[in-house]
Amino acid sequence: MFGPDFPFPFDDWISHPAGLGEIPPEAHGREVAVIGAGLAGMVAAYELMSLGLAPVIYEPTRIGGRLRTHRFEGGDGAIAELGGMRFPISGRGFFHYADALGLTHLPFPNPLTDAAGSTVIDLWGETHYGRTLDDLPEFFREVSDAWDAALEEIGFTALQDAIRARDAVALKRHWDELVATWDDRTFYDFIASSQAFSKLSFRHREAFGQVGFGTGGWDSDFPNSMLEILRVAVLECDTDQRLIEGGVEQLPRGLWDLPVRAGSPWPEGTTLASLHGGATLPAAAAISRADDGRFVVRDRWGTERTHDAVVATCQSWLLTTEIDCDESLFSQDMWMALDRTRYMQSTKTFVMVDEPFWKRTDPETGRDVMSMTLTDRLTRGTYLFDNGPGRPAVICLSYSWMSDSLKMLPHSVDRRVDLALNALTKIYPDVDIRAHIVGDPVTVTWEDDPYFLGAFKGALPGHYRYNHRMYTHFMQDDAPADERGIFIAGDDVSFTPAWAEGAVQTALNAVWGVMRHFGGASHPDNPGPGDRFDELAPVALPE
């Protein structure tokens, strides 16, 4: 995920032997409040600690944020990934930390991949079975080819070549033109107006929206800015994805216990856990500026603490709903961006089953009795997770977004399971899924959680300027004094929402900003994102 808006090599920066930089000795031990213990918060806290600062993490519920792994009781390691569950190998910053913790990963069972085994596409009441795209009717090949051709109409291969070569000049020249052209146009506009899809029927566009290719249907993204989707495609977010064995929540939790980088001012073996006495602080309820210019954070129980800087990694809406944040800490333009950021809804429902029964072969058809399933029915996407023979397995009965998620919002977990099973029975009338369910099901609807209010950002047409304001906020040299020292991070601040890599990269931007705030600097041999900002900055559209 090199760019395309800000093509800085974050993976090189964090792996360089010179380290991220240094702060003056007099700043060692100064406190930085980190609001939220999701991936962005934990990466920021870990790197700030390694610089010699004292991060103080405020968290309302649990470490992990939307990297939330549910472990089924008595499930012999069976898990459900309620948030992020598939991670493209192009997310090199993410995997840098996963590798540091010794986490292992496997191919994610996306449709029409070897990891899935087989895939069923159920559309318009017709069911199609296959292991690869070539096993499906030619109609689906036409849809897939049209998507590839439509992308090529705007220079897809040239963009990817520049990314692979890390040619920032060529990449920005091409991308900056696309920003001006596509910021105010929707994804559906791109599909419908492309030469490739214009030659085909409405049914082709409808199929692309309902079941798509790669990870599934795209219709919930149709209202979004085309830039949002183009980034996903060009950065290969939607291809070659991995799952973390044992659950991705191990990553943020592992950072809690990971010793500081070698050479840190802190003693060898210092961890975030040891600095906190083993527990994060309660949820932040208010952030204000003290008379001496520092920051006062009040927690949910009324205790106030003063800190020298703040890194806010919570969803931006929480700065006006759950946290009483002084208005003077951000400009009015920034408040506009933070409040107008639009979040997409998402619901998942999982059950544990006694065995991976879907691997049995139907003697009449010679096919797997059940497959990874994409459909226009209520379930939309159904994923199967095999934990080995003789061990309980897991089915994600339904993974849905936007209006399909809202259909689930009022219902209990049992009702959600019933609705999903009723839909799947129409696709697999001879498979008794219910008979295999063991333990308690689990579900999540992210828009129903007061500490999230949505799954991830989905920028609408015209929102690039908002994203630009948020992403570039870590550059504070020219900001008024009242607006310095508080930094924002998280995948919703990034240009790649919904991807863990966006959380990592914006956390690292904030780390550079905090380092500079305390008078520190990157090593000359390893310039940081702010050092190269003027060269690589995201293009600014006219206001």
C-alpha cells in the first residue's frame, strides 16, 4: 500500500536500523494520552514508548478496537473475527508488526480461491457451483472482464507499475489527475459510464453489485466516491488476502506486551503493560487545554489527568458524541471534516459447528455439500472456516453492509441466525446446518456500538477535501498554537478506510508529529513522513 495519495515508504521507515528518530533527553518520560486501544492506538503507543515518551492509553472496553476476535467457549480454538478478518499482503506495515510478534497467517477463503475450495453463486434464484471463474457460466466471465477493462480505461496498469517500482513521481502525476476527475463522481457512475460496461446489459452491472469478484459484491459501495474504490483496486487490497491464525486481536494485544525497540531510552524489557501497571485507563470523557498549554483528559469516572500531548485514534464521530472535546482544539474546517466523515454499516453473524461438514462430497452431484456462498439473498456472503479434522469449525452465516446490515439491526442474535439459515436453506435445501450448530452464536453490528457508530469510513463524492484535512493534520508547524499537540490517527483518518494498514500508517504519521512536537527529529539516514511531506503531499483541491 504505497500511496497513492501519499507515497511514503512506511515499511522502510519502521524497519530501518537507525530507528524512527530521537527526542531530546529532557522530553524523556513526558506523557502522551492515547485515546483508544485499537490498532492505531497500540502502534502509536508502542512507537512513542520506544522513543522514550510515556504513552497513557484510555480505552472504554477492550484492547483491539475493530480487530476483535471472539473465542467460542469449548471450541478448541474456534474463533470468529467480528471486525477485520482479511489482510492483503500489500499491507506491509501491518505485517511488520505481525511478524515482530511471530504471528502466522494463512490464505483467506475468499470466493473462487483455492482456500475456499468451492464457491456457490446464488443470484436471481439460480445457483452456480465452481472452484474457479472458468467453472461458472460465461456471463460471469463477461462481468469480471468488464471490471478489468473499465479499470484499464483510466490507466490501472500504469498506476500499479508505478506502485511496484515505488516511482512516487509517476504515481503522483497520474493519481493527482484522477483525484481532480473522480472526487465528485460515484463508483456506480464509473461502472455505468465505462466503455466496458456500457457495451453490456444492466444485468451485468447488477451482478457485479450483488456478487462481484474478489471478496464479493460491490453494491453497498456504489454511492461512494470512485476514488475510494480505485484505491482498493490499485493497492491490491482485495487480492491475496490472509487470515491471522489464532485471531487478529493477538496483534494489538501483543503490542501491549512487546518490549521496547532496542536502543530505547526506557530500560530493556519495558512494555506498555509495565508502564500502565497492567491495565489501560478508563474511557476518555473529555479533552481540554490546560492553562499551561498542556492537555487535560477526564475519564468516564471523573478523574482528570494532565498530559503533554494527545493522539486521538477513536472514530472521529466520538469526538463530538462520547468525548466532550474543546472546540478550540481543532479548526472549524477540521470539525467539518471530522463530523461529515461518513461511516458504513456492517453486520456479521457466526455460529460454531461440530465439524467442517461442508467438506463432504454429495454422492449424487460430486460436489461439496456446502460452499463459500455469495448471494443476493439476506446473507450476502457466507464464509466457512475449517480448523482441522475432528475439531469444531466456524461459519460466518452472513457478512452484510449498509442497508442489509440495517435489516439486522433490530434483531436478537437468535433471530439473525434464523434469518440467515432460512436464506441458506433455499440455496442448500438438503443440508441441515442447524443440526451441526454447537455453542452460542455471536453477532456484531458496528453502528449499534456507541464507541464505534459504524464499521469504517466510506467517503462520498466531494469528500476528498475532508480526507485531505484529516490526513495532513499531523503537519502542525503552521497551525495556531491552540491547535498543536493533539493528533488524530486511525483507518478513518487514512485514505484507505476499512484496511488495517491505514490505521498503521496514520499512527506512524502521528508518531512523527509528536516527535517533532517535543523537539525531536528522524535520523538523517531514515527521514520520516513529515520530512518528505512537501515532496509527497496529497494533492490539494481548490476550496
